[in-house]
Amino acid sequence: MNQLTRRTFIRNTALFGAAAALSARSWGQVAGANGDVRVAVLGLNGRGKNHLTSLKAVKGARIVALCDPDSKVLDRAAAQLGGDVKKFTDMRELFASPDIDAVTIATPNHWHSLAGIWAMQAGKDVYVEKPVSHNVWEGRQLVAGAKKYNRVIQAGTQIRSGEGLREAVAWVQAGNLGKITASRGFCYKRRDSIGKTSGPTPIPASINYDLWTGPAPLVESHRNSKKNGPVHYDWHWIYLYGNGDVGNQGIHQMDVARWFLGESGLPRHTLSLGGRLGYDDDGQTANTQVVIHDYATAPLIFEVRGLPAKAGAGAPIPADLGGADAAEAGAKSMDNYRGVGVGNVVDCEGGYVVTKAYFTATAYDKAGKVVKEFKGHDRHMQNFIDVVRSRKLADLYGPIQEGHVSSALCHLGNLSHQLGATAAPGVLQEKVKGNAPLAEAYGRMVEHLAANNVDFGKTPATLGAPLTIDPAAERFTGADAAAANAMLTRAYRAPFTVPQLA
């Protein structure tokens, strides 16, 4: 396939950028506005498969193009889709095509913001997977791009589309259970070790590794699990590309937790406790973690557990299993908190709300009696296509601003962890004892690790740096500000550079 030069891409996106300034009325004359919305899917492993399934069921949408830097993955998806679909390995060539109205982005995390901005510069509307960014700064640029280029952009926080959750949030915020005292999220999802390599691992010939790497440094792969090989999926646990389970699954549960709180921005403080515990492998991100965000309304507490309920318990859960399916499968071998493995518990003065599945919720009084049930289903992709046609941005279930803030919560937790230092159990206990919600979560984490025979002496947990945040500026203040602010963004590899738009 011919490679699109950067000069040609810039010229073409300038032309499409002019089209992006069209009013909602004149947009109706653009190809696809009055007929099917012509959609391209970028990234065809993992969530990309779900995008294809969802789009095929959406009225008014037609998949016309696919893009993936792995030709084997690309060809497989195209064969399964059938019909007349165009194939691209370089997304810049796809963006230059006038025959595409919208794109959905299911690439690895480190591509999300840049791909979204490039697409908007080319006049395309965008659905971008969670987290919408790889770091805080580029998420803000994505938000600015939506305004600058007058594009529809939906964050892949699909829980927000469920009628049940929307009703539950409104019901709690109306005061039916009194004030919220803590908003909790959980990702108790089995994650096996990805193994440990002794050196660089060769890249399959089907993968254009330069394009796959994109904005990240071009370095040799040092991972090679039996299931995923040296490139795919296990990038989630490598900081150059992924954000761990706090950014993989946690974005959903922290988004819901913040939604219930009614908080629109970043917290005042953030602290992480945890580490990659229970095995030694090529992964870098925490597999056991407690993150607490200090909000004025109430604390937001999020927990990650990748180890089973106890040593030897249950079979591993497939790495690509998500949402309610993961919660159900993990119940046999994973811990739970008041019955929740993957979901939320929102504590209030007069009771609490539990979410175990993505689109439903149950409210209980203080005695544990069911007060009210809320039910719904996934309407997220249909909502995106509907808004692409209507241009009524206020109707979006996953506004990019909300996606950015909730993604940033993941990044804050990781920054605290990365800037922290290992500490003995006694030191950790002393540090958390003045914070009741954190101390309680830490105590349960210690019990969980003991059940998995984790020796804190051999693999000590990390006490994260306590971060103080200026929510309006989305920057840090205080003792660790210089180091933390330097990690709000990254050095980008030309020509894959996220532009500064804000």
C-alpha cells in the first residue's frame, strides 16, 4: 500500500479542516449526512471487534473501511466483515479519504488522542475508546480539538448510555439516600503473569511496528506471552503504551463513581498504594492497587486486584473478557466487595447503591433491603451515529470532556504510583491510619495478598507520592509538583506528535 507523505496528509487535512467549520445546516449536504454514515474502524483486536459488532447493528451506519498496522489482523477482520470494504495499514491514508464520514478508534491507548485529533483535522467525526488519552495533557488537547474543528466526538464510556445508570445517578443526586459518604469502584479481574523474557523478542512480519508504535519511543519489544505474543494486548501493562487496569477497566468504574458524586473536574489530592505483586514478569503496571481521589463531595476510592481470592483458586479469566461477563466469570475465583467484583458501590447516609453489570443498579437501605432497581442497556454506538446525523452535541452520552476527566483520574493514580517508593507494611499502615476509607481498603488489600502467599518482605508494596492538584489548571502543586508536572505529557516521536491545541 502506498505510504501517504506527511506533506500530503497536512494538505488534505487542511482542506477537510475547512469543511469542519460548516454549520449544522450546511453539514446536511455532506456525503453520508442524509444517507448512511460511512464509518471506518481503527484497531481491530480487542475492543475493535466489539466496534464491528456494534456498528453492524446500528441503524444508519455502514462500515466502509478498516485500519490496522497488522496485516494479518486486518485481513481477518475484512474477511469476517465481507462486502466492499477498504483496507488501510496507515491511518493517515484513511483520514485523507473523502469517502469516510466518521471513525471509531480502538487502537492501543498511546494512539487514542493523536488519532482522534488527526481524524477531526480531516473532517471526520470520532468515537474514541477509553481511556481517551495516554496522559493528562493530550486528553486536554483532544477536548480542544473537538471545539476547534467543530466535530462530534464520543468517549467510549458506554456505561453512561444505560437508562438504568442515568436514572440511578439522578435518583441519588436528588437526595433519596442522603448525602454520599464514599463512591467506590472495583476491578477484581484475574490477570495472569505475562511471563518474563530474557531479551528482545522479534516482531511478526505482518506487523508494521513503526506504525504500531506511533507516538511512543521506537524500542524493541520485551514481552512475549503465549497467548498474545510480543506486541498485542499485553501492551496494557507497559507504561509506554498502556495504563494498567486502573486505565483499562478502571476508567469505567471511576467514571461512574465520579458521575454519582457530581464532580466535574479533577480532585484536590490523589494517593496510590500497591504494586505488581504475586509474580515477577515483564509487566510494569500495578496488579494490586488502591487509589483514593480526594473530592469535596466525598472520597472516590478505586481498587484493582488481579490475583485470585486465594492461592490456587479458580481458573484464569481470559484477558480480553470485560464488563459484566468478567464479573460473572470471576465470581468463582475472585474476591468481591458486597457482592461486587467489577462495578461500583456508592455509600450514602441512608443506604447504598450497587452496580454489578454495566447498565443496571440496585439501591439498598442501611439494613440491606432493596429500595429500588434500575435497568437499562447499551445505546452508546447508536447514540454516536444519531448525533453525527443530528449535530446536537448536547445529546451525546459520552461527551469528550467527561471522558477526558475520568481518563485523567487513571493517569493521576498511575503518576502517584510511579513517583512513589516501596515501603514496609508497618510504614504503610502508619501512613494510612489517619484516613479511614483508605485504611479500610488497605487492610482488605493486605488480607487479600496474605491469602495469595505474597511476602511483603520479598516484594514490598509501593506507597505512592501524595499529589496535590490544581483542578482548574490540571497541574500539580506542592512537594512533588516538578516531577509530577513533567509526567503530564511525554516526548513525542515525529511525525507522530500530538499538536498543542489548548
